[in-house]
Amino acid sequence: MPTGANSKKKYTYVWVSAIILIFGIFAVYEITKRIKGGTIVENDRMSLGLQHKPLAFVVNEGKKRKVPDFAFLDQDSILVTNKDYLGKVYVVEFFFTTCPTICPVMTKNLVEIEKTFEGNDAFGVASFTINPRYDSPSVLKEYAKKYGVVDKDWHLMTGDRDEIYELAQQGFYIYASEDEDAPGGFEHSGMFALVDKNGYIRSREDAYGNPLIYYRGTITEKQGVNAEGETQQITILKEDIKKLLAE
């Protein structure tokens, strides 16, 4: 028979094992809950092997879609081309300075993203006006000043109207057009596109393995969900920019 000392030690081991088991079950439950709720942080993802897959390439007719050549004047009257963005991860938008609806929200979202990657020379933004007849470089410069655009690699560009519309509709498949019945006289989608360091359009995939292609730019992180029940995508855009910067 076990002595009193051995018996005491045995029961101590039993209690310690029980406590470890209970804490282990609780930890697994908490991790599972956080994964399902989308609150698990990046460090947790790394330790659990739950890193997202690499971003998908957007493919058209069997070819990876690349940003076509462009050359426009920016807010400082400097000629900017697609080649100036090579080696950088950048977000693309189409907007106009007198837009009374979605453009101010889009710009504020981009300023928030700009702050997130402040000081990173490998990040930039390309904003193309769809109202170049009014949005001259000086107008764009005032707009940039109004919203606090400071990144030297955020170019607000203007130029030939037809070339800009071709870039939007054929280059990025982002809808933009003049429409006298639309607020401000122009209609556009309010979507952002994401481009990698080699000039390819990239995005994450949906549940069926299809690229999402665009990111919703008209809802802020703070707002979360709009009146139509659509959720903000600025958070995932930030995450995906980080992925491309790390490539």
C-alpha cells in the first residue's frame, strides 16, 4: 500500500493534471471563438499556422491583368506614368473633386490608409479624376491640401478625358461616366483596385476561389456597415497591402 507521503503526492499530481486539462480546454475554446468571430490577431495567426493564402492575380482571357501604360500630370504638374509605380504597392481610385456623395468618404479612407503606411516608400496611391476639364493640377493640389494628403507617392492625376475613361473602363474595368442626372454630373463605382510591385492587379479570393478584384471604398472602418447591409473593406485592404509589401 502507498505510504501517506506517496498518497499525498499522487493526489497532488491528479489535481495538477486536472487544472492543466481545464485550462487547455478553455484555451482551445477561446481560440476557436476568436477565429470564428474574426478577432484573432496576426501574431495568433502565425502561431496557429492560419496565415491567409497569397493574394490572387486577376486573370482576363488567360492572362494576368496588368495596369496598362498611362501618363498624366499630378497635383504638382509633374508627369507621372505607370513606370513610376513599379516597385511599389499602390491603391487605385477614380474620383472627382466636386463629387457631392461618395468621393469625400473614399478620400478619407485613403488618408486613413496613408497614415497606416506612413513613411513606407514602397506604398503609394494613384487617384485619377474623371472630370479633367475642371480638375486641373492646381485644383487637385487644393483638394489634396483640404484632405491632408501628404504622401509623396500619392499622385492625384488629370489629363485627356478619353484616356482616363479608357484606363478606368478597359484597364481596370471600373465604371466611370458622365451622367447629367447623377449627383455632380458623373457616375462611378466607388471601388478601389490594388496593384502589386510588378504592376499586376491583385486581390483576395471569395469562398469559391474567385478573386474579389475590388475593395469597397465608400464605407469607413468606423461605420462598419452601410444602409444596404454591405460591410466595410478598408480593414481587409490594409491587410492585403501588408501582404503585397512583404512579397
